[in-house]
Amino acid sequence: MTKQQAPVAKNEYYDVTFTDLTHDGLGVAKVDGFPLFVKHALPGERAKVKVIKVKKGYGYGRLMELYEPSPDRVEPPCPVYRQCGGCQLQHLSYEGQLKAKEKQVKEVLARIGKLEGVTVHPVIGMKNPWRYRNKAQVPVGEREGGLVAGFYKERSHEIIDMDACLIQQEANDVVVQTVKRIAERYGIPPYDEATHKGVLRHIVARYGTATGEVMVVLVTRTERLPHEQEIVRAIVRDIPNVKSIVQNVNPERTNVIFGAKTRVLWGSEFITDRIGDIQFAISARSFYQVNPEQTKVLYDKALEYAELTGSETVMDAYCGIGTISLFLARKAKHVYGVEIVPEAIEDAKRNAELNGIRNVTFEVGAAEDVIPRWYQEGIRADCLVVDPPRKGCDASLLETIIAMKPPRVVYVSCNPATLARDLRILEDGGYETIEVQPVDMFPHTAHVECVAKIRLR
Ligand code: SAH
């Protein structure tokens, strides 16, 4: 369909009925078969929309007037929900969010994976789906002489000041507010993107949900932090349970948050947290799941699907800092984990030591290179776990799995579309998908995490 043929035109108004939600949480309505995507609209709703962009085959609209709200619509509790963009589904009841995510997983598995018969369980949600994030990374700027710290307004680099983020642990809000006030008191100039001047770029807060430990990271453009001693003293005095204060220096013109250099200003280099009975040491730069409560739920499912009795050899491709590997090691003979980021493997080894877990081997490299080598060395996996990034498994890793035939595969996925694609490849290679359990790791956002149980036929 060309632009000329589109039945809608930019800046025109249309009365529409929404029929669906996209995977990123936009409402879908069709005008003469032409799909319009509209923020904050829900299936079943009738509304007036203004077309703001027309592309080949689809367009974007803005919700102007709601004639008939959905019974699942709720008032978003966050006062900055409309401007922020960090959450996409606060206007939908939590029940409704879980239903929408279940429907999305089912549809994608059927459409992309051609897996109509597979059991998809209802999404496991949180009892209290607020205040779950354990990490905040907040840009700092200036307005009318005062410091602001919050988020970038959508499609801009204007920083909107924020007192509270309702999906953040309260401790992280306290860090952001307190550091902002202290930096203001000592006249620390915020970083200015346009001129590449100023000092304080980001405030990063990390929180150990199970331990209550707090880490404060000050990301600065300059090596020198003016009034360092006073600032550190004030943070220690004003922020409860702070265990670690760290400075990271990022002198580059970039929107990447962290620079290469990290220095401990006070306390420990790490905070610790626990998932189940496994402890993790978390440094300023370590990757760590942002919702440990639901991570436990997800990994318990992965463990159940792995059906371990204690005598198995397990491979964990894409192992990160070894979270899944260590979780499974308690129930397996040996776990081999592979991960492409060297620092993550350092963390994984340290975490194994911290927990006294010895039946694990971690190796740096691409899963698609290392796993075939392990097989050549004679290592046979009874169960292979994959937890790839959004783009899914590398095609050659799937080929390796199909050639090496581990009897069980557990697939942890943060993207149902690539999960469906990869499950189809495994099905065609002799595997059967038994069941899929979605878990809500990120309430109020459009993301959904899944774990799939897969057997060799
Ligand atoms: N299972 C871990 C991390 C999963 S995130 C946890 O739950 O904490 C996916 C991981 O895959 C990331 O750590 C990323 O660095 C890694 N990765 C990406 N491509 C890879 C590849 N080709 N081989 C191995 N690891 C890879």
C-alpha cells in the first residue's frame, strides 16, 4: 500500500474501535483495514483519534477523545505516566495486563511458531506489582538554577524531575532524592550534553531486595568530584543502609551511562542480594536481574522443567553472571555455563565461590562456539538451558542442539517472537514443546518473560 492509497491522512481525525494491543502495548484500530497504532488505547474502546504519522501499510495516531472506555481501564497511579514512557500499561488493570500478555504469547506461538496445540499457562503475576525494580539509573540536569533528576521526556533530551517512580524500590527513590539534594547543597554542576561541561551525569542506585543493602553510584564526567569527602559523609549520614558508594567516570560525549573507570569512594565494592538461597555480589557494573522476586519464580519453573535428580550434566548457554547455573547446580551433577561477556564470567565464578558451589564450570565465549567444542571434548548434556538476549538463539547453536540431541531443553526467553521462531526450528529438528509458562517480570511494561519445556521426541 503506498502513502497515496492509505485510507487515512496525517492530521485528520477518525472515529475508531480498538481491537487489539501490540507487543509494545499500543492499541490497534483499523480504518478500512488500515492499522493505526495508538498509545494508551485499549481493545474494545471507541475513540476519536488524530493521525500523527502515516507509513507504508500502517500509521500512528493520538487518542483525542474516549467515547467508550474499556472496563479494564484504570487511572494510572503515576503522575508522570503520560510523559515518561518507562511504563506502557499502567492504564490497564493488572488483571488485564496479565490476560493481555497471555494472549500475546499464545498468538505469537501460533502465528510465528505454528505451535497451535502447545499449552500456555496463565501468566504468573506479582501479588503486589509495584516497587519491584532494584536498579535506578537517572540522568541529572539543571532547571532554573536547581538540580533535576528524573527521566528524558519522550523523544527529547529534556529531563523531567521526578520524586518517585512507582515501579522502583522506595530505597532507590530515597537515593535519587537525597543525592540530588546533597549535590545541590555543594554546588556540583550537572552535566550538560550540549556543551559537554559540568560534572554529575547520572545517579545510579542499586538495592538488594533480600538484604536491604544500598549502593550509590555517582557517574561523573570529570575524575575529580568537588567536595568528595563532604558528599560521602552526607550520603552515609542521610541514606539508610548504604553499604557502598562508588564513582564512575565517563568523560565521553555519549548517551551510554557508564565509563570505563570505577572507584570506590566509601564502603564495599559490592552489595549482596539473594535469590532463593543463592547469594550474589553485585558491583556497580554487574548485570543482575531487576526483579529478583519474579526471577525466583521464573528459575523455580526452569528447575522444574529441567527435571533434575542430581546425576545430570547441564549446560547453561547465555549464562550471564551464572544465576541459572548456580540455581541448577544444587540439583545437578555438574553445570557448564558459557557467556560472551568476560566480566560476567568473573562475577559468575565469584558467585560460585561465595556460595561454596564447586560443581560448575564457567567459560567465556560465544555459546555457538563453546558448546560444540564441549561436545567434541566428550561432555554430554542431559539438559541444556538457554536464556538468550532478545534476538533469540544463534542459528548455529540451534543446529548444534539438533545435532547433539540433549534429551531436555529449557528455553528462558524475554521475547516471545524469537522464542516462537526458535521453537519451530527445534520442532522441525526432532524436539517437542511440552508447555510454556509466562512470568510477569516487568509489571506495567509491555515485556513478558517465558520459560518453555522442550523434549527430544
Ligand atoms: N541467564 C542470565 C543472563 C541472561 S541475559 C541471567 O538470568 O542473569 C543473556 C546473556 O547472553 C547476556 O549476559 C549476554 O551477554 C549473553 N550473550 C549474548 N550473546 C551471546 C552468545 N552468542 N553466546 C553466549 N552468551 C551471549
